[in-house]
Amino acid sequence: MKAKYIIGTTIIVLFMVWGASAFFTSTVKYVSIDQARSSQRTVQVMGKIDFEKVNYNASANRLEFTIYDAEATDMATASSMQILYNGVIPGNFDQAKSIVCKGKSDGNVFVADQLLVKCPSKYQGEGDEEMQDMNKHPGTATPAPSGV
């Protein structure tokens, strides 16, 4: 009877260790542009696109562009990095506020396997307001009564 419990417990512990190991090896962490430049493993990096440095070769499905630090106030002094992506350009790339690139550094260039384009929300108001003006869209929702 004791042997069954020991074997069962051992099997459960082994599966838990295997599952945790698989989870931690499959996660991809977000890093800064400077960390992404020197990373040897696959990482995710977020930045704003410098649209003046975008080059797309449709025949080779090759997109080259530069990103800079998303939190920087001045693009000229911000940390930047050249991105290379082989694939079809995302449909909303030209509207992107920022982009997440998943891949790894290959010397001077970050080779992205996947791109996640962050576009302005269709629910934001004009001028990057956080909330939508309910008076502009009557009938979509009932505003809360005043004084509540």
C-alpha cells in the first residue's frame, strides 16, 4: 500500500516539475531596446516606429524599420534599434502608435519572427482622450444620471 502512494506521489511531482519547466522555457519576456540588442535568446521589445526609416520590399516580403524607446520624449536622443522582419507587412502598420517585436538580435539588427501592432483604440476620443464622449454617439449607451 505504501509503495502505491510513493509511486503516485513521485509521478505527480515529476509531472509538476516537467510542466513548470515547459512553462518557463516557453515564456518570452519583455526587455528594453538596449537589452534586446545584446540578448542571445528570443525576447519581446516594444517601441515606436520611425516612419521615415521604413523600407518594405514586396517581392522579397522583407520589412526593415527602426524603432525607438516608446517612453522617450525626444526621438533624436532616444535609444533606437533596426528591425528586420521577413513576412507580409501587417495591415494596420501605418496606423501604429507602437509595435511589439518578438525575435532575437543578430549582431546589429533585431530579427523579428512576429510583429504585434498597437494601434489607437477605436474607443478613444479625439486628441487621445481616455473616454468617449457619449453625446457624439446617441443610442449606444445611456449616460449615468448626474449626482450619482
